[in-house]
Amino acid sequence: MSIQRPALVRTQALPPAANAPQAYPHDRVLQPGQSLAHLWTGAGLIRTDITTGFNGMPGTANGVPVDLNLTFQSASDWRSPLTRHAVYVWHADAAGEYSVFNRPDTNYLRGIGITDSRGRVRFQTLYPGTYRGRAPHIHFEVYRSLDAFRLGAPSLIRSRILFPDIISRAVYTRHPVYAGSMEKYNELRLEPPVRDPAQDMRSIQLATVSATGPSALRAGLTLFVEPTE
């Protein structure tokens, strides 16, 4: 079964810069410290396509392709892009499982990108599944530079990107690989999805999603981050 282009085009979330220059919210980190990913920067983690394993690890994730486009700008001067910053992204697969942790046999759906002169970074990934009562999301961390990342410096921000409820339902119901996530999504309690962006403070974290083909999506978001944290 495929995702119909008109349904997705009509259900885009807020425009990427709708909340400018509001700073992007941080996640509450239960175990603060260096990201393990800084150990992998020389092992193939710097890449655009994150759907496969890296550094010789096998595994190819299955699901709906997503062309993820992020733009990072300064929260104190929102016209100023965050250039040459290292962005680490990771998320669950269609079954709601994480590589390395839930799936030690692979390390897919993880990658590092470097922002360009306009603060942009792009990843080829898949629509995330959901788990444990959590709404679908993609984790990210931002570092001042790749060298800072490699040295284990603290991130400027660690947070998540969320997705419109109607898009998640369309993906989960139309693609069998997400069957387990659809069941979990219907039982969300710890963190319900954002159903009313106008009234939900989490709307700043919603990606704008549109169809690029019968079974492919493009997701975009502009994020305002304080560069001196």
C-alpha cells in the first residue's frame, strides 16, 4: 500500500520558521555526559544516508524513506546561521527499536552531518517507529564543530524532532512494517501526539512533512539554538 500525495500535502505542520526566534527546547537528560557517538566519528558515522549500518556492521532499516532537512540558526540572532556545526541524529526503526541498544547486531539510523554556510544539514533516513508510550521522534545533538564532538565536548543542545499526528497515522496504517508501532501509537499515554499545534507548546518541535512520491516523504524544520550554551 502507498501513501497518497494529496493527503500529505494538505496536512503540513507549522511553517519551519513560524516560531522564530523562540529557542528550541532542550530534552531533560537523565544521564548527562559525553555522547558515545564521539567515539564513532572516525568510523563512518559522518554520512548523509543513515539507513544502513556503518563501520562494517550489517543491517539495512526498512520503512518509509524520509529526506530530512534541518536548518540551524542562532537563537540570539535568528538571522545568523550556525555554520560548520556537527549534528548527530539517531532514532528508532519501524518496530520502535534502537540499533546498538535494542539491536546490538546493527548500528543503522545514526549519523553525523556538518551544517553548511546557511546552517543546513540533510539526512536520508526513514520514518521513525514509536515505543513505550512515546510519540514518534528523531533525537539530535548539536556541537560547535566536528573537532569539539571528537574531543567529547558537551553539546549545545540535545533534543527531539516531532511529527504531525495525521502523518504518523497514515504511515503506520498503510505500511505493514510499522504494525507494531501502530499498536503502540494507539495506546500512547506517557506522551500523547501533538494534535492541536495552535494550543500545544511542543508545536515548535513539529517538522513540516510533505510527500515526494507514492511512498516517500520530505521533512523539514528550522531550529533556533543558542550558540554559546
